[in-house]
Amino acid sequence: MFLLTTLLLQSPPADPPPASASPVSIPRIEAAIVIDGRLDEAVWAQAAKLEGFHQYQPVDSRPAEEQTEVMVWYAPNAIYFGIVARDRNPGAIRATVADRDNLDADDRVTLYLDTFNDRRRAFFFTVNPLGAQEDGVRSEGGFTAGNLTGGTIDKSPDYLWESKGRITDGGYTVEIRIPFKSLRYPGGGAQQWGINVLRMTQRTGYQDTWTDTRRANASFLLQAGTMDGLHDLQRGVVTEIQPFLTASANGLRDSTGRFDRENIKPASGVNLHLGLTSNLAVDGTVKPDFSQIESDVSLVTVNERFALFFPEKRPFFLEGIELFATPNQLVYTRQIAQPLGGGKVTAKSGRLNIAHLTALDEDSIGKALFNVTRLRRDVGTNSTVGITYTDREQDVAGAREFNRVLAGDARYVFGKLYYLAGQIGKAWTRANQELTGSALWEGEFDRTGRSWGFNYKVTGIGPDFRTRAGFVPRTDIVTAHAFNRFTVYGGRGATIENFTIIGTPQRIWKYGDVLHRKAIEGNEGVDLRLTLRGGWQVNGHAEHNFVSFDPAQYQVYTVDLGTSQPAFVPASGLDNGFAVNLSVNSPTFRNLDAQLKVVRARGPIFAEAAEGYQ
């Protein structure tokens, strides 16, 4: 931990990121236009042009089959993008009046703006051919098995920007205006931002990027291009005040049928956001009203043993949420369920990211005070070190109870293809006049090669590790997985464009049993993925799995025999589980897409400690 603290405060200057394309100079034009998707204003003739796209998926490093041109210029208070996406078959363009952040089934173009040019995080802005919007933050790291491109995408933040598109005889065009007040970027004079553009064509399944982005690289953002010429950006102090007043009067019918209503109970509150500079923001809230927040998506809870994760959607907590990101989800603001008030500071100073949150919450027991701090330092070209501290304190029956977590993490990228990542931390919990605590640790080794890649990870979470400000649904385990991938690419015009085989063994042990007792759960599986010419996908999966039933989880169960109810004794477990499935996915045509899937599986039903079939 001392070493991590030292690295946060002192580190050598960053190496300049390798340039995958020559810097593009963006013209400054004192103009304002109507965002209508037509690109008919004279100002577009003066814009810088991003062209010469390359295919990224399913086969990288080839010239794109469809032509894309992105024009860009900026005014003192906003940056403008004009997209010309040509298509040889415009009648097959997929474009719907989609909900925000729900464009996965549409043709679309995504702009990645790495405003700090640190190659770790980038704002992204996605539009479909009609200008429907999707936005958020892309961060490097955060590998998940099955995600062949690495990195994490967080669509929770919603930014203020304008977009409008239209389908033409030769494809589609989109106009975009992004105010500088919606972005974070370094203070000072001249700016150099990282930029990349990704286009998705649904009917073919092709993804094209502006820079020649390669599969054989541990970082997507490291391969972005750069744009300069940005200077004297006018952002000002962004002030947003949201006062609100609500009132309720509950009532019910008495025994005579008369409706009796209680007195009106008013409630008021306010949200405040101050964007003091382009890289420093302060937020505050008093008794926030979340009644108009988008409802959570439905999740299947059948046969679930642990808590389900729901993304944050409340405006106060969303501002700067990417700066709180940490391995193993040690910061999860939805633990603050009914805040009475709170304050937050988020900033980026040079190579140091700073995020702090203080909130007073109220639950059935009383008031609880939260303090959450996340510091992350950029090291070298693409590596990071960070520290996370969370604290929740509450008075319970006259005694001060608390939960505190302190953890350090690091990610070291080397040899272009590899990274090593680790985390170590500990939790301390005082409850019922007893102090307990356990450690959390993790090690990860990843290779992202074009044909061969792997991800090996081991995570240990002690039996008394608790985080009341994070999301760690399962403790007292050690989990290990070995993700191995081999990919073969077909030639241009080949029937099979991409063939990938993935092997994914995984084991879970009780925390104290690792290396000297059998695993309590595990599986070994293989995935076959075929990408065929024309956007067709064929996927196959085969898996063997096993699980042990913990008798302690069934102590309250009894067996009803009519005359007696003896204790239920569960089976030892299931050691011959399996799953086999095969699916065929059509391209997403303008008015049609289809999937045929066949599944056969055997696995545990945890509520009954029995076998189940699918």
C-alpha cells in the first residue's frame, strides 16, 4: 500500500502515446448552425476530414468496404461533427426511433473523445442514421470473459448534446453538436485530444474504425488518433440548480365506506451542480427527489443465490461516476438508498484522478454517514495505480457501528499485447460490539493477440469481507478462471470470415480450502464462434459443470411426513451437470432479424438442492 501511495504522488512523466494516425488540425470557426442532419451549410466545406476507414471486426487491418467520412470543426463553445456514411444498399439501412442508449440493433456511428489524451478513458457519443443518441464512458481494463475487445462500456452517464440524421439515396448523414460544457478536459490554452470513430453496419456485421485499430493490442484507446488546433475553449462556470417540491396525502376508506385522507405532507429539496472548471466539478443535494428517474430493467431472479446488480441512474450520483470505477465494484452508490443530503467533488489534475463523495443516508435503523474516496494515477503510456477508501458509520442502539474498506490496485501494460493487474485490500466491520474483517486480493494476466489471447485471473474474498458502500455479492471464496482464445481469419470474400474457439475452465473454492481441498463449484467449457459472409453468426457452446450444496444453507428446511417433520438433508451436490447449445443469428436487416437457438442443459436448482433440466 505504501508503494501505491508513493506512485500516486510521484511518478515519471508519461511516454507520448504512439500515433496511429497523423494529428488532424481542427479549424476554429465563429459560426453556429441548425442541427438538422443535412450538412448543407457552407461551414462544412472548411471542416477537417477524417476518412480512409479500416475494418476492425470481424477481420482487422483491411480497408473498409463502405466509405465513411467524418467532418469536424469547432466554435468557441462547442465542437461539431458531420457524418457521411455511404452505403451501396441504402434500402437495407437499419434505423429506428430507439430509446436512448438502446442502439445495439441499429446501424450506428460512435465518436470516442479522449479529451485528456491519456488513453485510459474516453467519452463516447453514438448516433443511428436518424440521430437517436447513446452516450457514456469507455475505460480500458475491466476484462470480462467473452468480451473479445476488452475494456468496459458504461452507458449510465447522459450528456447534453444535439444530433439529427437522415437517410439519403447513398447512405445516411448525421449532424452533431457537443457543447464544451458537457465535457471534461484539461485547463489551460492549447488542447490535443485523442479521437477515434467506429461505424457499425448491421446487415454485414462489419465494424470499421478511422484509425487502423488492430486486434493485437491490449488497448483500444491507445490506437486512437489525435486532433489539435483546439484553444481558448469557452466553457464558463456550468451552474445547474434543480429545486423541487412534492406533496402527498395518503388515505383509505373506513368501515362506513367514507374515504378519509390525512393532512397534506409537503417535501422539498434541491440538486446543485457547479462545473467550476473544465476538470473540476462540485455537486450537492438535499433530500433529492428520484420519482422521475427511469425505472430499472427487469432481471430474471429464478434460481439466483446472490444479489443482482442494478446500474446507477440517479443524476446526483451519475456526475463523474467514471472516476469512482474500481476493480471488484468496491464503490456502488446504490447502497445509498434514501439520501437526506450529500456532496461530491470530482476532478482530474494532470495525471491524478480525484473523486470524493459524502452522503447522509436514512434507513429503518436510522441515519448512516457515507464517505467514499477514489484516487487513481496514470503511470507511463497506458498503466495506472489507484487507492479506494470507503467508510459507512451508523449509531445502532447507542453504539457506533462502521464498515471500512481500504484497497489498492494497479494495472501495468507492456509489450503492446500484455497487461498485469492486481488488487489488494481489507475490510473492517464493527457490528454488535464485535470487530471483524477479512482481506480481498486479485491477480490477473492478459494477452490480447490477434490470433491467440488469454486471460488468467484469481480472486480471493475472505469470509468476513463486507462492503456497505460497494457490491460484492459473495464472500469466503477463491475464484480462478483461465480464458483461452484462438482465432483464424478468412480472406476477403471468404465464406468464413472469422472462426474463434474459446476454452474457459473455472473453479471456486472455499476461502480456506484452496490448494488442499476440492473446489465447491466449477466448470469447463468450449465455445465455437463463426462469422460468415453477409453478417451471419453461428455459435456453439458445450460445458460440464459441478456444484456442492452447503448443508448450512438448508438448516431451516424440514421434510413434511405428515406425522413428523425431520430435518432436510441435502444431497452432496451435482457433479454431472452439462450445457449444450447451438444458435444461428441472421444479419439485422432493415425490417427483420432472427435467431434460432437449441439448448439442452442439466444443472442445480439451489432452492431445492436438486437437479434441474432445461
